[in-house]
Amino acid sequence: MSFDYYETLEINRNATDAEIKKAYRRLALKFHPSSNREPGSPEKFSQLGEAYDVLSDPRKKATYDKFGEEGLKGGIPLEFGINGAWSSQYVYHGNPDKTFRQFFGGDNPFADFYTNEIPVQFGGLQPGVVKTQDPPIERDLHLSLNDLFHGCTKKIKISRRVMNEDGYTSSIKDKILTIDVKPGWKEGTRVVFSKEGDQGPNRIPADIVFIVRQKDHHQFIRQHNDLIYKVQISLEMALSGFSVDVETLDGRLLCIPINDIVHPTFKKMVTGEGMPLSQDPSQRGNLIIIFDIQFPEKLSAERKQLIKQALETKY
């Protein structure tokens, strides 16, 4: 059944991450089957779980905001997903208690508020409760090839639940996480901020993990520590020689002479002009130039004869 995620959480479409969390927290506690036995509360609780699952995830939320529920659940063309949107078909796992536990922490989703169905005071470590750490929260960190070549600093604002000084209540607060990107970092590099997730009385906050995702570059393709540069040339150039001008990521212009015969599998390697090595940025990989030879579509009989004469082997 179709429903509006924003209406379900009783927020507007400009709501911040903190407002989304606050709304889910309030309504999930209100409609949880352990505390609300009115008809329709289980369905409402399930809708709240799905709405939070989508709106708390930047990629799912971006897809929903742009393409609606149909685009989110039906999938969108890959080309629309290049800015981080969710391009595959979304299916809610159907377990609102799982969403609730991930939000509040603990194996018992109502442990912070009820013990054996008897209300207890919120906050404070309950006797006999063993603290367990929430699973890591993973987020993609999209970086350009220039960012990974030079290194840079990225500041990311997160909203999380923190315990107040009284030890019994909590609130949503923003925090800035600083990531110092080192030259030479590769796709898949993981940056871990230990225990920066939501706090709770009976939980160990999750680690927040950012995973490097490299954006496509208009000129180079990265292959480990090497940079691949593709040049389109004519058959005449392939046979007679030429030079290639390459503007490097640090702004230099390389003029590279090609004096060999360029055949379809020929590559030109320029040592030390690739990506910095993350373990030693003073060392660099290689620049590898590959060639796309453009053959003429047709030749006159006269030109064919001239080529035969020019390429004729003399014994």
C-alpha cells in the first residue's frame, strides 16, 4: 500500500536529519505494540519503520525526493544515480522491530523504557544488562581524482543522539567530523570514527565508517597507482611518429615523443607520472598512454598502390 513517508513521520520535506530522527523517536515510542494496543498501531509502527529506513539514508532519500515511491521501489536508470542516488530497486525488509532496535540499541527494543511490561525510569544502566556495541554505520565518501592526488580535508556534519549530563535523558546534537584525505588513497579506503554513533544508556555507540568512492575523471583512468591516458591518432601518425601533450594532475604539461610504430596493443609508459603511493607520497606510479588508431574508411586505387610501394619489403 502506498503512503507518504514525510506525512507518516509528520514532518515537512525540508526536515533535517536531526528532525527526522526526533520524529521517528517520538512516534515509534508512541505506536510500538508494547505500549500501544489500539487497532491499527502495528500497521502504523511498520509504516514508521519503512519511512525512517528511507529518509534516514541519504541515497534512498535523494531517490524518493526526486522520483517518488515508484522510482524508489521500481528502480531508476543508472545514469540518474551518478550523484549518489539509490539506483537499484528498494524493498523494505519488513521488520519494524529491527529498525527500532537499530535506532534505540539493545536486543530488547523496549529495554530502555519497559522491563517485563512495567514502566521504568529512562536512563542509567539497568542492573544485569550487558552493553553491546551497535553495528558500524557505513557511509560513502565521494572524492575526485584530484582530491586523491593532492590530498585534502573534508568536514562532514552528522546528527546523533547523545546522553545529557543527568544521565537519564538524551537529545539530538550536531557534530563536525574531520577527514584528512592522504595523497594516494584508493577506492575502498575506510576511515573509522570510533563510537561516534547514537548514545544510549544500555548501548555502546556504533563506529561511523566512511568508505572512499572515487569519482570518474574526464581525462585519466586510475589503475592501482598508475594513470591510464587514451589518445586517438590516425594511421599516418601511428606509422610515421608524433608527440603527445598530457596535462598532469599537478598542472604540468608533458610533451612525450612517440617514435615507435604504434600497433593496436602498443603502450607508452612514462615512469613516475602516476598517482602518489599512499605509504610514501614522494613515490609515484606510472603514466600509461594507450592509443586508439583511426583507420581510413576507404582508399582510392592510387593511394592503395602508393601504400603497397611504401610498405613493400625488399629482399
